[in-house]
Amino acid sequence: MNYIPPLDENAHELRLPRSLDSHEIRILGSLLEKQLATPEYYPLTLNALVAATNQRSNREPVMDLTEAEVGSAVERLQEEKLVWKVLGGRAVHYDHNLDKKWHLERREKAVLALFFLRGAQTAGELRARSDRLHPFDSIAEIDETLRSMASHSEPLVRELPRQPGQKETRWTHTTGGAAIEARPSAEGEAGEPLALRVRRLEEKVATLLTELRDLAKKLGE
């Protein structure tokens, strides 16, 4: 198979020029997972990628993306040079470009794959779920990996504030805006992502300022 390499990257280009949407994140997670867990079947055809994104196990939440939705998301990722086509054989295959784009080691790819596929997790949860991807020796090694990744000038992971009743802090990726901190709906508004709550507060403040300006105009008439 012959790779179609991405365009030359500018030395000062951002690791991630924009937030990724949920479809793009699931696709990257699926590519990372299959590369690490089943390299003999990697890279993936479009059909295999659709099956991987809609897999029922090891996915939170489960998705039901159409071939058109996956194809559209892949095209967007190609524009960002995060995925490229692999030509050869009877079908086009797809490979992620994160090794070069984000300069990742295998253990970092394993952590990101789990975040992309299952959302925020504790170091203990990552250790329990990582065997197929990378054999971490201990939770301490997971923690070291996370803190190393978070210390990068453009970090791809971050530690979340500990919630009431939680014994361990949770970590998540930083590639998808507020959606990456999603909590179960049963937690209600109090358990919503901080970024989402901040954005809502900003919108409320903007609305109040507009109403105050309108009121001031009316009083000045």
C-alpha cells in the first residue's frame, strides 16, 4: 500500500487548530484502538471504520453513524491532516496521522484512544481498560503518563475538578470542547461540564447586558 502523505506542516502550526466534534473524536478513537489492538487488520476500510465507530462494546456512548456521516467526518479530519488515505488493493483504507501530528508515544495513544471512546475516566479505570492497547505496569505509570501529557505546551489531556463523593479525580481529553466532560443525564444541571455552565452563564450575562442597555435607552427618552 502507498501512503498519501499530508502536506508539509508549518513549524508553528497548532496541534489542534479547532475543536473536534463527537463524530470526529469517535473516528480517531476507533483508528487508534484498531491500530494498537489489531494491527494485522489496520489501516481500515470505510466499511470497517463504520463498524468500529458503531461498535457496541467498549464505547460510551454507543453511536449509530451512517456511512455518509463517517465519510463526511473523515473528510474533515483529512482537511486538518489528522487522517489520510492509504491507496492499494481493491479498496481505500484510512490511517490516522496522530503519530506525526501530535508526536505521540504508544502509551499516550492508548490513553487518548480510551478517552476518545469512553470519555472522562480515572487513572484506575484507564489501567483496567488498557490491556489490549498498552500494558501499563501500574496506576502510577498511568498517572505519570497523564501528568506528562498535561504539561505539554498544547496539552491533549487535563485533570477535572474532583466532584463531591468521588475518591479519585477523573481525566479527559481537550480536543472536543465542552462535550468531552459530559456526565450522565441523571446528574442534572449541577453535574454538567464546567465549560458548558460557563458558556451558559456568559450567554445569560450577554442577554442581561442587552436588556439593561435597552432599558437605559428607554429611560433616557
